[in-house]
Amino acid sequence: MKPRVSIVGLGYVGLVHAVGFASLGYMVVGYDIDSSKLEKLSQGKPTIYEEGLEEALARALASGNLRFTNSVEEAVLETDVTFIAVGTPSLPDGSVDLSQVESALRSIGRALKLKGGWHLVAIKSTVPPGTTEGLARRILEEESGLKAFEDFGLAANPEFLREGTALRDFYKPDRVVIGVRDERSKRVLLELYEPIDSPKIVTTPTVAELAKYASNVFLAVRISLANEIASVSKALGVDAYEVLRIVGLDHRIGPHYLKPGLGFGGSCLPKDLKAFIKVAESLGVNARIARAALEVNEEQPRRLVELLEKRVGDLRGRRVGVLGLAFKPGTDDIRESRALEVIKLLLERGATVYAHDPRAAEKAREALGGKVTIVGNPQELIDTVDVVVIATEWPEYENLDYRGKIVVDGRRVEKARREARIYESLTC
């Protein structure tokens, strides 16, 4: 009999995994504390944008493999494996807020007490190394009265999804990492992931947790290093893209995450970089490279606005159009978006800001509190403003008419580079 799966937390990670496991033929029960979210999902309406997700959700619901509940107890009692996929946001000092994880663990622990029989709890949320065998084990044992690795299974099973390609990454990941201490948990997770053709790495929970952070730190460092090289390239008057294309041909380096621009954002890299720095500090380690990567990233929006001021002077009263609000194309996620940081700087300097995004406009409107005019048609935005800032490289922006305009480009849109009357970029 196939393992039955429950997912606690139906945000970006949880929803993609719920739909993904259901599409592989597993019976899946999804839980979230937000009742309005559950209602929308039950109607086949995803609460995030991800390519192909709406169609996959509809198929999963129609097959009967996926349903949603507002009861953690029901989710645990009716399944064999529970994945925790709740948020782990940053606290003001950069450390991880584990309150959602703790709440989920307590609810699951109480359900385990009622269930009595063996059940596997796997933590998919990104948590500091040691959390699974420390905090998670303690809470689950306290609430259930049972013993981890004997009466119930406990594992760290981090996700490595990329927003914009999350479903593809679920079906064809670079690796599946399983952090376990007991054979039964290992066997169940290997069976669950058997349909997925990728390397399966079985290790300890702490190694699995640290591998997730280490992966994101490497990616963040590559992006910030590319941006630092781009700053030197621009000072020399050469094209950073050409420089980095040559660098990326070295098989020891490779071409991935060497694309300079406004910097990284989203729900993972900034948060996990800050968390890694705090974890290192707690262990007496000075994470100098990770800290420098964060500093470079935080400088990029300011550098773009300074380029703009260099071209047009005082921004007070100037109409500035910002193309792109999501932190990257293919998603409606505005968390840690560099575009929003640029907009804040523009508003501080007295500019009147107009903005467009094909997917993230409504989320951005709410986040910006009505201080920006959201425009539905990007060409109308270009025709309305004095200067255009390109903050997200949506494919739609390659088809616009930039002739006669001043463009400051943070993402390398080739048509703008060819057509704009005045073109400035962070990279050349």
C-alpha cells in the first residue's frame, strides 16, 4: 500500500508538494490555518502563481487524490507521513522565527498521542541545523508521550525548489536529501520518492538541514560576486555579461547564477543568508563571505537609483516608471523584491512612481500602500513617464517600444538597450 501523505502549511512549498505528490498517485491531505486559502484551493484556485500549477491542481482534485482540511488531527490520523512546510521568516536580527514550526509540531504531537501507531514527521521547512533532533524531537515527545525514532519517525527533508520552475523541480530535482536516524523512516521516504528520478542522498538530519542553507549561501555568493564584477566592468567601460560569459565557460565555475543585475530576492536566499550568518555567529564563526554577499546585494537598488540621478538629476516631481515588481519572472512573489527597494528609494527622493507587473501587481499595490500608480499596460506606462526603470526581466518587456526614452536597466532587456535614447545599466 502506498504511503498516505499530509502537508501542514500550504504556502509556496507546501502547495507545490501537495499537488506534486497527488499527481504521482499518492493520497494527499493538505492543512493550513487560513480557512480562506483552503476554500480557494478546494475550488481549484491556487493562492500563488506558478507555471502549470493551476492545471495540476485541477487534475489532482479531479482524481480524488488531493483534498484539504482545517484539522491537523484529521490530517495526521488519516495519513502515514506528515510534512511540515510552514514559513520560517527572519526576525529583526536576522535569526529564524520558528514560531510556526513550533505550533505545527505541537498540533502534530497531540495528534500522534491520539493515533498511537507509528507515523513519520518530516520537516521540509528550512530550519537551523540541529532543529529536527533538538526542538522538533523535544516538542513531539512532550506532546505525544512517545519516543522519537522508535514510536514515531522523524526526518529532515529540505526542499530545493526554484520559484518559476517549482513543479518541474519537484518532478526532476537535482537531488532528494533525506536526513534520518532510523531505518523505518529511511525506508518510507525512499519509497515515497521512488517515482522521482534523481539521486537520493540519505544522511543525518543535521547534515540535511545544513546542506539546505549551504546551497543557498553558495547561490547568493555567486550572484553578489557577479554583481561586484559587474561594478568593476562598468567602471572600465566593458560589458559584464561578456566577461562573465567567458568566466562561465570554465568547467570549474559554470554559467549558472552568474547573471549580474539588481540582485537576489524572494523567500529563500535573503532569509537563509541572514540565518546562516546568525547560526555561524552562535557557533563562534565569523561568516565574512556570507555577510559580504548580503551587503553587496543590499547596495544594488541604491546603485541603480544613483545611476538614474546621474542621468536626470533631481528626481523630485519626475515621473518614473518601474517595469517589474516580482523578485523574478515566472512568479507573483514580491518578498525581498529589489524592485520594491528601488521604489522606496524613488519615493524618498520625491519621484512620482508608476509601476507594472504581469503577475505581482495586486500584491505590490497592497505592500506599497497606495503610494504608487499601478498601470495595467506596460507600453502605456512607458509612454506616460519621463524615465523607465527595468527591475524584473519579464519576457513581455522585450516586446515594448523604448524609442526616445531614458532607460535605466537593472536586468538587461536587449530591446531597451538597442532602442532607448539614453540607456544606462548596472552591467555596462
